Amino acid sequence: MERGDNFTLATNVTHAGNFDYLVYKAGGRRYLLQLKHTENPHTTKFEPSELVKLLDKFFKSYYILFESYYKIEGKDMSEFIICTNKRLGQMLSSHERNETAVDAVENVFNTSTNGEIRNFTRDNNKNIDVYSGVEKLAEKSKEFGDLSVPAHNYKISTINEFLGKFIMVICQKEQLEINEVIYKEINKRNEIKVTRQM
């Protein structure tokens, strides 16, 4: 708003599937966000198997929407973002990434000094490769077994398309830090006087 940007911000959006928490549109791009919060961000970390299961769940939602709404409408789904205070485990931290895709969202999300914006591209290490992991889960499903070979290939290419648009923003602060941010923001605007306790 301070920059004078034209944007829309909505929540619980009908055609956003599992990424309906926040939908932000600006500059011809759409950012669909899901929040994943943990009470213990310093003791629990994302490991490959957990992230793959989460992405498989989100892909199923995306696939239904893509087939029934976005493909028909010819709309670009833009970026799918999980915003979390949970850090990446050591294995996912070493996963191959695509820096160009990350650059596209840095102007939207300003992370804290210990935060990061992260995406994944194919990794040669199959033990950590989220692409291979999501593909394997899809191939094990009953629905996949009923598909023809061309439909198999199409679904795998759609998985790759979805994961190419997926970004993790690891930046949520803990409650005390959030309280301090809110306090400073209110005082900065100098509209009302508050104490930290208030």
C-alpha cells in the first residue's frame, strides 16, 4: 500500500484448493499461500518423507482444480507457497534448488534475518528428491493404476509443473517476536500510544 501497488488479498478462496489460506494478486501474478505452523520450530524440522506427503496432498488438490477450473479457464496458477516457522532438516537443506524462481517472490515476502525463501528442483539423490517422492506416491494410488500410459505421462508432467511453482517461505517468528513486531509497527505509525504489555 505504501508503494502504491495495485493488489488484491483474499482468504478462503473457492478455487484455491488447499492453498486457500491467503491469495495475493499483484503485478499480474498470483500467490496462493498455506500456513504450516508448529509450536516447537527449533526442535522439529521438515524431513523429506514429511514434505513429500504434504506435497502429495497439495498436488491432489491442485490436480483437481487444474483439470476442472484452471485448465478450462486458461488461467495461470502462479506460485504455491507454504509459509512456515518449521526449519528444513539437514537433508532438505542440501536439496537442489532453482534460484530464479525464488527471486520472483522476494519482493512479496521479506523474511526475517534467519528466514529463507526456498524451492526445489530435481535432485540426483533419490533419497531426498521431492519430485521422485511425489511421483512415487502418485504411482502407488489406485487412480493412477487405472490410467492409460498417455494419462500416466500427463499426470507426471502435471506433478512437475506443480512442483516447479512450489515455494517454501521459512520466516514465521515466534509469538514473542511477533508481539514485538506489532508493537513497533503501531508505535511507528504514531497513531495510538501503547505499552508492550498492551
